[in-house]
Amino acid sequence: MTRTDLKGMTLTELEEFFARWGKERYRARQLFRWIYQKHADDFAAMTDLSKELRGILASTCRLSGFPAERFETSADGTEKYLFRLEDGETVESVLIPDDARRTLCISSQVGCPLLCGFCATGASGFRRNMTSAEIVQQACYAAKRLSERGERLSNVVFMGMGEPLMNVPEVSRTIGILLSQFGFGFSGKRVTVSTAGIVPEMLALALAHPVSFAVSINAARDDLRSLLMPVNRKYPLKDVVAAMRRIPLQSGRKVTAEYVLLAGVNDSPEDALSLSRLFRGGRIKVNLIPYNAHEASPYRAPEAEVVGRFRDVLIAGGVQTITRERRGADIRAACGQLRGSPRGKKS
Ligand code: SF4
């Protein structure tokens, strides 16, 4: 008999599931707490459910999950996990400690179909979409690992392998679990969806969930952006920027424009000036990411002075700008370096 996997269901789906069995809806909230707050992976541990219900769940349902098959720890404390999914595919997640913050960068697809020229994930091709059970398990694993050492997962970013907005149903269900007060209980500002700019889905998801958005821009001109990101041919800059301006914002929040700086390609003062014109007006902030090289890439990282000059032009143009600190590059955990291939030690 195939057991129903309760991991990855939204609270509403779980309530409906219990209602179909003639059970009280609040059972779903109890189960949610056990799975996502108390890190239970066995129905037998759920002691506030009746013995009879635990027995029924154990014989007809399951809670899928997987530990990290391998992990690596960077000199700066960043941890990279490699997960093997039930069909043998592999994905990676990265946990980034920063003062009190513990941010998990999760994958939403095995590989990625968008083929951005500077990205190791794109270079390794696309295998399949991940399910919500698989996506949320990355957070379950990290949260449990952190709780065992007295720490808490504080932020989740969909910036790992894949384009989350090409897997909207499963990503949306995962976000529901992350934001539910009976699930992870994150506020929307602690969950960030990073996209290459899939315009229709961006707006739809923004209306469905009050999460934060980061959009990969990487060039201030369409010809260059299409070269770096082929998806620009379908969703050109003006449409992407217009969508960024239409995303509903909670007070004090901004949409982030991610800009990977590639030496001699998109890092000139003229590029910075064009970018500042694009984002003038206060609603969008720019996150500069000096390139993290990987084998087979024709690109290089710019010198620190070039990065500083680029940032200064943006700031002079009235655009809030942050330069992202390079994290986990020694274990290939930095932005654009995830491949999902086994390296590192077994857990
Ligand atoms: S940068 Fe993001 S969208 Fe582009 S290929 Fe890599 S994972 Fe996919």
C-alpha cells in the first residue's frame, strides 16, 4: 500500500485530509507543530495525539525526509549540505551564520533550466522540479541540526539550485508552511524568493504571500542581459523592472535587485550609472555580488576597487546599495556555485 506523505502538505490540505477521515481539524495544527516546530519524524513521538490516531497514521501515512548525505564547513562557518532525494537525484543547501542570524539558502529544482552563463547550477542542466516535501525538508534538517546546538533557523532564502518561479505550486506550498504560525512561523520579511525575473509568476506569488523578493538583474541593458541570462529574451528588463515596482511592499521594505559583478563585462562606471537610472526612486535596493568563479566559467571577479567604484556611483545616484560579503567560497557554497554533486564528508 502506498502511504500518504504528510510532509510538504499545507495546513489547509492537512485539515482537509483529517476532515475526510472524520477527525477534528485541529489535529492538523498539532501535527504541523510536531513536524515543523518539534522536528518529529515519527508519529509515535506525537504524544498529544490519541494512541488510536497515532496507530492509524503509522499504518497509512508517512513523513518523508532525508538527512544530509554529505556536508562541508567553510572557514567562515558557512555549512553546505548535499541531500540525496528518494529517486537518487541530489541537491544542495547552504546555511550561513551571521551574528545572531542563521540563514538557509534552499534549492527548489534539481538543476535549473535557465542557463545563466555565469552559474554552475545552470551549467549542470535541468533534471526536475522538487516537491514541497523535498523543498521543506531542507529547512527541517537545518532547523533540527541548529536546535541540537541551541540555535534557531532565522531566515530562508530561495537562492539555491533552480528558479523557484518555474516551480510555483510546490514553492508556494512550501512558503505556506514556512509562514504558518503552526509551521516554522516566519514573518514574510524572513523568507526571500530570488528569481531571474519570471514576470507573471512574480506578481502572482507576491499577491499570494507577503514574502520578500530578490530579482537577478546583472545588466542594465537588454543586449548584455540576454547574453548573460537568456530568460531576458522572454522577460526583458523593462517588464522585469515594472514588475518589481508593482510588487506590494510592507512598510520599510524594498525589493532587492541582485547584480553579479563580472570583471570587464558589466562592472564599468557607465554600467553603474545606467543601473542607478533604472532603480532611482527608493523602492528598489541593489545587492552587489562580486562574482564567485567556478571551473568552466569564462568570467572573473572584479578587483575590490572596481566594486567600490561601482557601488559609489549607485549611491551617488540615490540607490541604496549593499555589497554582499563572500561566504563559503572555499567549499563552493557561494552564490552561483551550487551544483548538487557529491563532495565533502559523509554525515
Ligand atoms: S542563476 Fe539562478 S536562474 Fe540562473 S541558471 Fe543559476 S540557478 Fe538558474
